[in-house]
Amino acid sequence: MAITHFGEDHNVSAHQNDEKVLQGGVACCAKNAANKPGLLRLDAVDDNGNVTAYYLWVDSNGKLRIHNAIPTDQDSDGTVVGTQS
């Protein structure tokens, strides 16, 4: 698995506690600024080999969103994933 830094304002890191391996995870940290949520980038590829990047993040209301670009407005860019309450 490759952990990649993408975008000037976003950082992706991996963390695992080696002493007590109770739970591992990937942290997608938000920048301490408006509209800079932590992002998870997933790439899709079509039958011709064309790659499209998709970004997942949680908006300020706790809704999971998806978009094909880094959000500039975390609460209106992209689409809310599924039905969330």
C-alpha cells in the first residue's frame, strides 16, 4: 500500500501502535483552516486504462461526501454518500 501526499494543503499519514497492536488505521488529517477536511483519495480505472481520482471526506455536519476534485467548499462540493441521518 502506498501512502501519498497529495495537494499542497493536505497530508495523509499511516499509524500503527507496534507495542499493542489492537487497532491499525490511516489518518487523513484536516488542516486547521476552513474547508480543508481530511481527504481519502481513491482512483477508479475504466476499461481503456483511464484513471479518475475520487475524494472522500466528512463535511462539517458529519456527512460523508464524494467528489472527483479536492473540495473548495466542504459542505456543498460533491455528493453526500447514500442516505445519512
